[in-house]
Amino acid sequence: MIALEHVSKRYGGVAAVDDVSLTIPTGEIFGIVGQSGAGKSTLARLVNLIERPDAGTVTVDGAELTALGEGELRAARRRIGMVFQRFNLLGSRTVRGNVELALELDGTPRAERRERALEMLDLVGLSHRADASVHELSGGQQQRVGIARALAARPRVLLSDEATSALDPETTASILELYRRINAELGLTVLLITHEMDVVKAVCDSAALVEAGRVVESGRLVDLIRTPGSRLTAQLFPLGPIPDSVPAEATVIDITFAGGTADRPVIAQLARDHGLDVSILGALIERIGGTQAGRTRLEVPGAAASAVVADLRGQGLLVEVLRTGAAA
Ligand SMILES: Nc1ncnc2c1ncn2[C@@H]1O[C@H](COP(=O)(O)OP(=O)(O)OP(=O)(O)O)[C@@H](O)[C@H]1O
Ligand SMILES: [Mg+2]
């Protein structure tokens, strides 16, 4: 588990991280999302204490890092692996040499280093390139080396800061698939920092939205998609603004379907029961947090809107009214 309690970090006049409290359960893939400059990378550096917080406590895998001296902290950091956007590999070393690096620093004997590096390269599907120079590898392969290196010292937690941002969609998908596999096989907790909601959709169990140094929303995705007004959910279903063509009399609603409600013929039934011409303005179906989920935006004409909303809510559906029509 990772636990941050009232953690803050300022740079001059900027509150890069501002009173953040966050618990990341063991074994989860937890996404940290937010715009550029929101404080995501600073948050990551506070988790492994590369950066000391001005205030608050950081606990990782049972050890309160903020209470440790430099020597103990070095040992505790071995339990936290880190993967970067720009890979940060050493061009003067072979693929295997890069993976061994983390183990050299803590004095692991040569034979054991070699064996462990080959084991990790096998895990990421690159054992056949162990003796290659890193320059001979593609971006996706280099990131696999970065992941193998981060895993070599047997961490309990993996911090990944925009690890897929420099990669094309297909390569991104294969790296995310690798994360999911190491999360399942090694029981590793993964803190995944990203600005891409598609990454969150693809692998995260939970996520937190960061804005101007603060966590403004967090939770399990399966719960968030059932939470009215969730901003993370709105980003997971980017239906955009209401089109200008929708008349002012009409009410506009979003219905969110999750799990069991995803395959019910709700809209056909609505049209039948209320004798209405509902128009679908937009719809998206996604697999989110391991659940089939969808959001449909409807234009509901006339005075029937409130009865329609009550009916849908009565069926246990999440209904959000985006705009109440003039005729409602
Ligand atoms: N070492 C530093 N010195 C001074 N200011 C910093 C430093 N690191 C971060 N900041 C400031 O703190 C704020 C948060 O930066 P941070 O790098 O954490 O954002 P981010 O969410 O990771 O952004 P991006 O998505 O662009 O990587 C920014 O305003 C940034 O300018
Ligand atoms: Mg960053």
C-alpha cells in the first residue's frame, strides 16, 4: 500500500502538490491523471522521496519514508521501481548491462546480477536482445528494458511516469498489457501517471484526478462510473458539448450503463412507454475497470422529461440532466 497524508510541496510561489491525502491499495494499478503542470510528476517524486515533502507523511509498503534517514531511505527505495517517459537508458551499455545497473549499485554479486537480468528480460520478452546495444532497439523495446531495469531489484511498487507517452498506440497497448501481466504475476502495485484517459481505461483499477496540485476526485473506476457528476467518468466518456442543433425546448440527459444494465433495451422501452421521439445525440461503450460500461446522451422533447428521468432512475440507472428544456 502507498499512503500519502496531507503531503505538500512548493517550488517558490508554486504549490506543486497541495495537501494531498491518497491511499493506493496493494496490488492495484492506480492512475494519476491531470493536465500538464498539475503536479503529477512531483507527486511521483514524493512517493519515492527523491523529493522531500514540505509537510505530510509518505508510507510505502509499511515503511514511513518521511521518518527515515538517508541510509534507511536508500534501502527502502529499492522496494520502489521507476519507469520514465524518456527511458533514461545508458547508451554505453548493452541491454543486459542496463538491467544489471540497479543491482550493481547495491552490491549484488556478478553471477546473480546476470541471472536476474536475464530473468527480467525474459519477462518483458527481450531475452534474445540481451547483448544488443540499446540504440539498436525500437522505442517500445527500449521501454521494455526500462521496465526490466525497474523490476530487477524486486520492488513492491512500480512508479510509471508517462511511460507510454512517446510511443505509438499499438506499442502503448503492448506496454500496458505488460503492466497488467506484471501486476498480476508479481502482485506489484503500479502507480501509473498519465495524461491519456485511454491508458486509464485500458489498465487502471482506480484513478485520481489532479488539478493545480490537489486531488479533486479519486476512487475505483467501477464506483466512479456510478457516481453522479464524476469528472473522471466524464473524461472516460468524451461525448463533448451539446450540439447547437438541439432545440431549447428539449431536455438533454446522459444515461450511464454499467455491468448488468449495459445490455437492456432501455431506449426502445422509453420510446414505447412514454410515446416519445427520443433522439440519441451521442453514445460510447467502453470496457472500464474490467466492466462493460456505456454512456448515452439523449434529447428528450417536451413536457415528459421529468417523468422520463424518474422512470429511468426508478430502473436503477444513473441519469444526469445536462440541460432542462424550456418545455419541461
Ligand atoms: N524542480 C522544480 N522546480 C521548480 N518548479 C517545479 C519543479 N518541478 C515542478 N515544478 C512546478 O510544479 C508544477 C507541477 O509540475 P509537475 O512536473 O509535477 O507537473 P506534471 O503534472 O507532471 O506535468 P506534465 O504533464 O507536463 O509532466 C509546475 O508548475 C512546475 O512548473
Ligand atoms: Mg510530468
